[in-house]
Amino acid sequence: MINVIPHVLPPAQLAEARRLLATAEWVDGRATAGHQGAWVKDNQQTSENHPVTLQVGGMILQSLAQNSLFMSAALPLHILPPLFNRYSGGQQFGTHVDGSIRTMPGTGQRLRTDLSCTVFLSDPADYDGGELIIEEQAGTKRVKLPAGQMILYPSTSVHHVTPVTRGTRLCSFFWLQSMIRDNGRRALLFEMDVGIQRVAADSKPDHLGVIQLTGVYHNLLRQWAEV
Ligand code: NI
């Protein structure tokens, strides 16, 4: 399942994020690539400890904590701090899979990457190329979102970023471990939650069917969740 989360950074925060990131120190993105990634990765990143990385990352996490679509689709257990990359002058990220285990900075806690997140920070009209291409069983998905929107996709998928041939593509990217490890189970819970919300919107607040279905949702979560 691939979800677009539309309202991650509103225009004022987006402008602030771009202003701050323009002042940050940018280094070769290969610094944080794994064995396979280093061959195909060609972009720039801010370092994970840079104050701008921490500040803008905090803005994104604060916003997501209040985003019910994100919470329902991701069912996050642990979220790694957001990082930032940019591509220009033909830079790209060739076909790869994201590493399965990452370490939480500071604590050393290991996380399993279940979902990969990319928040688009540049206006799509300001650059050519730079599409995120995700290969899924259902087919290939090409993603280039308006600034301030985020894509959430399974970290199990093979993906790449096409060359940026004009302008600059600025994004935030990060990973999370979900309470629900299995992509299929997580998708079922999301569908069920959306369905319950739809029925509830058209029913009386004490509709017994809604209460029963909400109970089933939570009991499935109880059976499947790692917390
Ligand atoms: Ni990747």
C-alpha cells in the first residue's frame, strides 16, 4: 500500500523549512549509504546532527503526530529523525532497496524499517525529473508530489529517483517501524478504519454496528501489534 499524506507542512512552515535548509551545510549523500546504495546514490544531504536537520525534522514529526491519516496508515511504533536531501545538475538515486535495520541516533536502539517516507519540499514546477519510482506487485508507481506533501511506501519495495535535469529537488526522507510489521495486515487495518469512519459519519453516535466494528478493529490490533 502506498499512501499520499497531503498536509504535512503548511505554506508558512514550508517557507521556513526552505529558508533554514538553505543555510545548512550539505555533504555528499554517499556518507550514509549502505554497501549497495553507495554505488547508485548521487545527491547531497544535511548531516543528521546539524541544528537545521533537527529543527526542521522536529517540525515534520510534530505535524505528523497530529495527522490522523498518517497515524491510521502507518500505525507507527518508532520513527527515525527526518533527514534531508537535494538533487540538481543530473543527480539521481539508482535502483535500490532500503536497508532493513537502522540505528536510532543517540540511543543506539535498533529499528526495523517497515515504511519509507519522503516529504517533497520543492514546488514540482521548479525542477524537471526527480520522480520517485516505486516498483510494487500491483505495478510501478511514479511519484512527484506538490510541496508539503508526503509519500508513505513499504520499505520492502525496489525504488529509484530519476535524474534531476533542471532546478533542485529538495526533500525530507526517513523511516519508521510500524506496530504492524506485515504490509498486508497494515493495509487491511487501514481499510477497515477508513470504512468505520465513513459509516460513523452517516450514523448516530451510538450505532451498535459502528461500536462492534470498532471493537473488531481494536481486537485485531491487539492480536497483531508489537508495542
Ligand atoms: Ni531508498
